[in-house]
Amino acid sequence: MRSNSSSLTPKAPLALTIAAYAGLLFLHVPILIIFLYTLTPDETTYTFPLPGITFKWFGIALQRADLWRSVTLSLQVAAIATFAALILGSLAAAAVYRSNFFGRESISFLLVLPIALPGIVTGIALRTAIGGFDIPFSFWTIVIGHATFCVVVVYNNVLARFRRMQGSQIEASMDLGANSFQTFWYVVFPNIATALLAGGMLAFALSFDEVIVTTFTAGQQTTLPIWIFSQLSRPRDRPVTNVAAMIVMLITFLPIFLSQRLTASSSDTEGNSK
Amino acid sequence: MLNKISTYLYLRPKLVLWLTLGPPLTYMIIVYLGSLFNLLINSFYYLEQFTGLIVREFTLGTYARTFEPANLEIFTRTTLMAIAVTVMDAIIAFPLAYYIARFTPPKLKTWLIIAVTLPLWSSYLVRVYAWKLILAKEGILSWFINLLGLQGALDWLLGIPAIGGSSLALSPLGMFIVFAYIWLPYMIIPIQTALERVPHSLVEASSDLGAKPLQTFRTVILPLAFPGVVAGSIFTFSLTLGDFIIPLSLGNSKFFIGQAVYSYQGTAGDIPLAAAMTMGPVVIMIIYLLIARKMGAFDAL
């Protein structure tokens, strides 16, 4: 039993602290550089130090209808793929947690395949299948592709929470006369709610940022990553790409922050397991 | 009514199992495994070179083509890169994960975890592009290297035939840096999760029994955290194997698997050869996953 973990936090050796913060710096400096380059007046090369400072790219980005169309499309795709992943992932987690059945061990294996196999495999497999059946490439083919690799994130989060949940709560609820639906709504759901939210956010992020599978499953649709990819080959618009990236990062910071807070409060019992 | 359904279901656990497992299983089997199987079948067809049409007849000829020296070279190059990136990421990630898991009070921990996951949320492509800015000839890294007076050392590195090139942005060395950067969070998170699960009592017991901190780390913490490293390596290895964006935007003109597959199916329209080429990573990853599962890495995902 750990009563107060914060007072027991040991002091890190200096070398470890330096290595850790060097790692963090390595992760974040490139992102800051994008922020910096949104201000460059230099359209064609990557000169450093910047030759000057300008704010005109923000105005130009605002007027780019194609950019905002692709943002909307990405949000829609991610929302629907996340919704599908929430349902399929939590159903699979419930089945694996509740019952023992033949092939149970293979379920995690099957679900983890789409993110464990290189994205290009999923992409080309889906493209060949969709093309082979003469199904037109559309919004829905993108969603179908994204859902395959989003399911596992929700599944992992929810299953982990189920395993930490006390089975006695469910038994108590049933003993006190609640039916399965009431037990689910009043006991199980509140327990897994934050896991669903955290898994959902991660699934949303995966889908929102996905480019490899999407290049294979999209038709004429341009999601935000595909838009950025197409921008990379058109040097004139590079600073606009930076502005777009900066907006995306600022918008997504809030949900990730909230989801971390939600799971942090419920995960401090971790590490106590025998 | 609800009570009746509830009782009905309670008495039939098999039915409940099928109701819960049915939808996800159906989806994954039909959409995912179905597509993979279809791809496998396609790899046994071949492309008629003159007409440019796919002939739906069983042949091993397409697989034979993946063993042509040019394609073998692509496999070797990609696998070596994936191994190098995985090792590098483990080296950078472990101290950071260890620091977060063991030496930070809860508040700081929340912030650090956010700091590690935040790059995953920002566009992957733009982060690749950021490195294009950094690695470019007139870019920030050259400026910094010049400032330190290390231009000679860089030129020497770029002069090594296997990893060098005309500039960092156009060399395998530059690609390696970018790969390691892009997949790093995928390595940190599973290691940190695994380290969090190492029971405090074991660490205390070890030091009570007279082990020095370094000894405890080597004999207690590291073995228990190793599944996390394996779990992370699944991502770094597999993502490097299949990526075509980074080789397309940075490296020299030498192909990686993803790029080869992309161009075979796209511009060449040779779906059978593209399919056969992807079977390489599929086999490598399935073997990798089976070993990883044996080592308990799936619990650390």
C-alpha cells in the first residue's frame, strides 16, 4: 500500500535528468521551428537566421478555402471513425473480459495487426480489395480504412480498465436487484467512461493525422494530411503549410490535455498490483 | 420488458458473447483479413509486360521478381534502417521514460506525459517537413554546426558512402535522424507504462537486501521493463518498414520498401509485384509479433 506517492518521489541522478530533458528537447524543438518559420518572409529557401519577420501568411491561410475544406473533411472522417472504433473496440473488450472462449488470445492479435503491420500493407490491401469489387473511392472508404486501426486503441484502453475494475461491484449491483442494463449504466459505464474518452481521443488523433492508408483509400477527397502532402511539392505555399500546422496543433492541445487529466486521476493506483 | 430481456440474456452467456464479439470480429475479418487475403491472392498473379494488364493465373513468377538483386537491396536497406532506428529510439526513450515513471511527482508527470504525446497529435507530415527546414544546406543545423566549427566533421560523415550524401537532407543519415525523431513517442509511452507497473515493493526489497541502485536497475527494473521496450519496438520497427513519406521527401533516390510498393502499384500499375513486395514486411512483422507476444509485450501496449 502506497499512501502518499508524491512525498516518496526519489531524486533522479543528474545524468538521468540531463538525458531525459535532452530527449524532451529533441521532441519539441522541431515543432517550435515550424512556429518560427510561419514568420519567415522567405518563400523559396530555408535560410536561417530568418531574413525578416512577417505576419502575412496568417491572412493568406485564412483565405484558403481548400485548406478549410480539408480540415472539415478530416474532422468528419475522424469523428465517424472514432465513433465506430468506440463501439467495436468496447464490445470486443467486453467480450474478452467477460468470457472465456476458443481463440480468445487471438483477438488482441487480430486487433493489433492494423497498427502493427506497416501502414502501407493495410493501405494497399484495402485499395486492391476496394478496387477489385469496383466500389468507388469515397468518404466512406477513408472511414472504413481508419476504423480498422482505431479499434485497437479503444479496445486496449477499455480492456485495461475492465481488468482494474472490481468484479464485486457488478455482483453487488445484481444482488441488489438491478438488471443487466441498469448495472451497465450505473456501475460499468461510469467505471469505463474515462477509458472510453481517452481511447476515443487517441483514436481521433490517429485518424486525424493518418496519411499513408488514406493516400490509398481516398478518391478525390483531400484530408488535411493529404492537403499538406500536396503542399510539400509546391514550394510557393510552404509558409501557409506552417500556419496550417500551427493552427492544428493549437486546436488539438485542449482535448489531449483534458484526456490526460481524466486518465491521470484514475491511474494512480497503477503499480500497486502484485 | 427490460428485465425480461436482461433475464433472457443472463441465462444465455453464449448469445451475449456473440452479440458483443460478433460486430468487431465480423468487421475485422471481412474488411481487414479479407483485404489482406485478397492481397495475398493478387501476389500470385502477374502483370503482362506488353499489354500492362493483370493476368489472373497462378504463378510464382512475381515472387521470383522480388528476389531480383535490385529488390533484395531494397529489403536489406529498409530492414537495416528499421533496426538502427529502433535501437536509437530505445536509447533515447529509456532515460526519459525512466525519469517520468520513477522520479517525478504526479503533477510534473502529467505535464511530461502530455509533452511526450503532444508531437503525436501534431501533423506527422509537417514534422517531417520541419526536419527538411532543419537539415537543409542553408538551414538551422548547418548554421549551428558552422557556429561550433564542426563543418569538417559533418563533411567527413557525409563522405562515408553508405550513410552520406550531398547534404544532410539528401542522405540516409538525415533520414535516420528523422525516422528516429518521428517514431520516438511510440517508444517512450510503452516503456513508461511498463516502468509504472514495476512494483515499488520489489525495488525496496532489492535495496533492503543490499543491492546498489545500479544493481537494482540492472537486475530488477530493466528485466521487468523490457516488455515495454519490445512493445515500443513493434511500432518503431514496423512504422519504419512501411513508411514512404520520409524516403520520398528526404533521402536520396534509393528506394525503400514503402516507396517501391507505392510506385509499383501507382505509376507502374503492377499490383501483383506491389502485393508480393508487401508480403516481405508482413512475414517479418508477424514473426516479430509472435515473439513479442511470447515476451509479454502486448500487456505493455
